[in-house]
Amino acid sequence: MASSAPRARPLSPHLSIWKPGPHMIVSIVHRITGDGMATVGTVVLVWWLAALAGGAKSYATFTFVFGEWLGGALGYLFGIGLTLCFFQHLATGIRHFVLDTGAGYELKRNRVGSIATMVFSVLATVAFWAYLLMVK
């Protein structure tokens, strides 16, 4: 029995032909921010609650790590990072809610909405932290 040469099969279009657009980036960032808030936020919250329950010495350790060590840089890093994640996740959630109604699927409107979520999250984070630091 003679074996026939394998036929050339067409290749499926893959990532090599797709350029990541704002809608793809926002979708990926939505998942990352949700996971980030769930994991990092939970770890910090549980540590804070454990420090409260552990007494004055353990709470002093917590406040030193997040408030005094390196001038409080770690606290600001986690605070600003979680705030940015929150506002990005919120804006993208509202965008998805609008898309679920059937609106906003036109290419231009989808692109503008995606970019608007990123701009909103940065501006809201800056405004929130400016307010916190001005009041303090």
C-alpha cells in the first residue's frame, strides 16, 4: 500500500494577524484588576484584621510596614494600586453593562468606550488620592 504525501492544510488565523485593540486590553485588564483586588486586597484585609485581633504589638507591626517603613511607600503603593484596580474594574463593569443592553458594539463607539474606561480610572484615582491627601 503506497502512502500518500500529507496534504497541505490551511492554517487557522491566530494571534499573528490580530492586533490588540483597546477593547481587548480593557477586557484583559478587567480580569487582572478583579483578581488583584480579590487576592491582594484580601491578604491585606486579613493581615489587618489579624493584627487588630493580635493586640497592640501585632498592630504596631502592621502600621510600621504600611505606614512608616520607607516613608509609608508600601502603604501608598498598595492603596493607590488597589484604588486604581477598583476604578478600572468599576468602569469596565459599567461598560459591560452597557454592552449587555446591546448598545456600543459599533467599532468606533466600542473603541472610545474602552479608552474612556482607562482614562476614567486614572483620573478618578488621582482625584481620590488628591482629596485624601488634601484633607489629611
